[in-house]
Amino acid sequence: MEQDRLDIYHHIFLSLLGGKLYTAPLDKPQNVLDVGTGTGIWAIDFADLHPESQVLGNDLSPIQPKWVPPNLKFEVDDMEEDWTYHDDFFDYIHIRSLSGSFRSWDAILAQAYRKTKPGGYIEFQDYGCELFLPDGTRLGQSPDEPPVGQYMYYIGMAAEKQGRPMAGIARGMRERLEKAGFVDVKEHVAIWPLGPWPKDKRLKEIGKWAKVGVKDSTLPFALRLLTKEGWTYDEIKAFSAKVIADSGVGKYYCHGWFVHGRKPEKKRKPGKD
């Protein structure tokens, strides 16, 4: 079930980028790191697209397939620990769907900066963990909203309390990358409907997939966070059912965020050719 959910969101991310895997202006990258690779589907697609690259995907869970492109390998690793890769090594570091995964994004990005080759790129991709109505009104601000808004409120509060915040991570990523030392930081923001309510054909199709994603992820995501806040399984199951039903009839959207930056080239010392 978890693998299916991750693959659904992979399809949504591709759709938001018109079929592209990334936004950074890559030029035959040699060494590529996919942080939190999940099922490995992004890394597999990238390795197929770039046979000249050596791609490494890491994750806490070994759920990746055994049969992969010859230029790809997976490893189990905790990226909140010290990164053991060589400094100035990766031409491209890809981080997707990890907004609620780290206690300190500044620490993660500082390590990523050290391991990125001068001239290389880092890219962050995620949904914004912030919910909106068609008129731009933001939900998830109180427990008195429709079920989907309540869900974002309780999930956001739990994530914050547990030290791994979600809301605002994507929105603040440009500033975080610049603070870490990356330059030429570019930001692309896309509308991500949570159902097939938009009139636009492309957005309607994305919304259809998002609806499936919401159905598959609402309960397991709530169980992971809300049980630690004292909710019972039956309470979470009943609440999640209301959220799924509401998402199927309400008009809601979030944003897909794509932010990349470049590590500056090292300055040449005076007198050096």
C-alpha cells in the first residue's frame, strides 16, 4: 500500500512538471544522490534517462526493487546522521516529499552543501502541506473547519509538536537554500488540485490522481502522527473516513513546490592558472 501511494505521487509530480523529473539545468551529471528514495521510482527513471550518471538512492527502509538500471544502486541510510560521502562529490542532489521528515532542515542542507560538487545542483520537490480554497483562503488554521481543513490542522500541530514540522517547509525552502550557501536559486510553484473539480483539462487529470493519493494516504499518515497525540485507532479511522469523503466533494488545492540552487564554483587563488 505504501509503495503504491509513493508511486501515485511520483506520477503527480511528473504531471506537475509536464513529464520532467527535475527543473535544475543539468548537463550530463556524473554522480547523483536521491535522498529518501522511497520505492526508488524517481531514481530508476533518472538512471534510465541519464545512462552517463551514477545514481545512488538512500532510504531508511529497503523497499526498492532488486532489478534496476546498471548505473543505479540503493542503500539504507539515515540522512539525519553524518553523511559519509566525499565532500564536493555530487553533481546533483534530489530531495522529494520529505517536508515532515527532519528535525533540522538547516542541518540537512548544510551537509548537502558540503557534499555537492562546486557548480553542482540541489533540488527540493514537495507539496506545500498548506491547503487552500479556490478563492485563495487558507485552511488548516483551526479545528472548526471542514474535515479536510481539520485534518491539516491536527496533522500540522502534531508534526510541529513532535519536532518534524511540515507546514511552511516548502514555502521557505528558497530562503533555506540561500542561507546554506547555494546561489541562482530558482523556484517553481504549481497548482495541485485535490480532486477533479478544475475545468482545466490538465489540472482535472492531476486532481483525479490526487484524489486517489488522498484516499490511500489519509489513514496511514494520520496513524503515524495522531496516535502519538493520544488518538485511538477507531477515532483516527472514523476521522479519516470523513476527510476522504470531504476531499471527494470539496474544492481544495495545495501547491507543488520545485526549488533548485547551485553551489558556487570555487574561486581561484591569485597567481593560479
